[in-house]
Amino acid sequence: MQLALMTEPQLGMTYDTLLDLARFAESAGLDAFARSDHYSFSDIDRPHATDALATLAGLARETSRIELVVLVSPVTFRHPAVIAKMAATIDEMSKGRFALGIGTGWMELEHQIFGIPFFDQPERFARMEEALTYLHHAFGRREGAFQGTYYSLEAAEVLPRPANLRIIIGGSGERRTPRLAGTYADEYNFVFRPAADMALRIERARDAAKRAGRDPDKLAISVMTPVITGENQADYERTLARIAAADPWQRTAEELATRYRDRGLPIGTATEVRNTVSALADLGVSRLYVQHFGPYERDLLGEMFGVLQG
């Protein structure tokens, strides 16, 4: 199972904090470092975040091995021409270590705050599919011009052209998102869910890949989830208390544990968490994005990822 650290900078993280975490992820032997793309948050009074793509461009020059991932960028934020140019530039700056995550966007509040149009869900999905088609043409995956309802691209060689840039599609949609992932993406990402739900989404994405003439086995599957663990019960309880003390929503340790256990998330001793991760692998999941809300302390992160790597 590949492991990645997933960060949520809209909670108030600076670039220096992200740089320290990216360096930790690289030194700890993780496969990827990821960050969200939000301009604000829905229920916490922290209205601003650093720009996701600008941040990852900086990290591209500060790291040397780890994959850098935006998970995911709302198609509402940027015209696909801007996405294509920025993605190709970061790919060049990182020497092929950037992965572009695309989603429809879901948080209406951040659009209202910054005056960004927020379309209804059917239009957001339509725009997303057109943007994905546009990117396939811009990156040379498809030839010729593209003319859609919202976007168009003349038949031209768009440079720089990334050699190995991966496209990730992430989201909670039950039908359209798996279809788009199977049709356009190199990786399909979703948040942790009951096993039957995850299996159905994976099946739908792979069926879509077959219909698109693609090899479904080449579609990587990833899951994003918080993890709270320790080698034994005492270590787990200490980790839980530290995470609860820094929780942005001010939940107690008991409230966090109850919420996570009720959802079946990877929480508990090393044995419990490894069993949960093993079950994900059995479903076909090949990468785990560990979503961490703080505290951003290397010893705590090192202990938790040590359990997962063990």
C-alpha cells in the first residue's frame, strides 16, 4: 500500500508549515505529499488559505523524490487553459513529480466569498468533463482541436507538454464521478466509506474504463481518510489525546473516537489499523492518503506512519 500525507491548508497553515510537512513526508519514505485546493472553510472562521498550485510549485523546488499532489482542484476556480499551463509548469519544475487532481467543487461558501461563479451540480459536472477533455488535448493524449459548450482549444502543440503527469479524479459522486474517473483519469480517489460502497464505486469506475477502451487494471484506486493509531492501546490513547487537543472543531478524544469508529475508519492499535488497511488493499485500493488536521508535529506523524509502514 502506497502512503501519502494529505494536508488541509484552508485551516490556516502557512507555506513554511507545508514545507516542513513535505520534507517530513519525503524523509519518512512516503510516496506522496498532497494538499487540498480551497480558498476558505465552511464551518470554521479561517477564511483564507495559500494557493494550492503556487504552493506545490514552490515545494517542487524544495523536494527531490516525493510525488506532489493537488487533491483536488475545483474546475470552477480556473479556466482549463490556466490549469493546463500551471500543471505542465509544475511538472517541469518537479521533474515529473506532479499529479493533478480535478473535481467539480462543492463548497458554495468559498465561491460566494471570492465572487467566483458557483453553478448548479449538473453544470459543474458538464464543465468538469469538458475541462478533462480539454486537458487530454492540451497534454497530447488526444489529437486535434476541441470545441465544447464552455471551452475550446485549437489544434496546436501546447508547450510545455508533460511527459508523465498523472490526472486524478476525486469526489463523492456515486455515478458520474466513477464514470469520469474510468474515462479520463489515471487515479480515482474517494473518501473512506463502508466496504460495499467503496467496492461499488470501484466497479463502476473500472466498467467505465472498459467502455472507454482503456485497461481497467491501470486505473489506480486511492482512499483518503484520517488515521489515529499507536503500537499498543496506551500509545493509541496518547495519540488520540494529542490529536483531539489540536482538533479544529474542538471535539473531545471520546467524541473523535466515537465518530471515527462509527464510520469504520482506521483507528485503534497497530493491529486494528493494519487490518483495516489490509481490507482496503483487498478491495483494490493501492494508495492511502492520510488526512491530518494537526498537530503538525514530526514525532506524532512519524509514529503513526511508522505503524502503517510496519
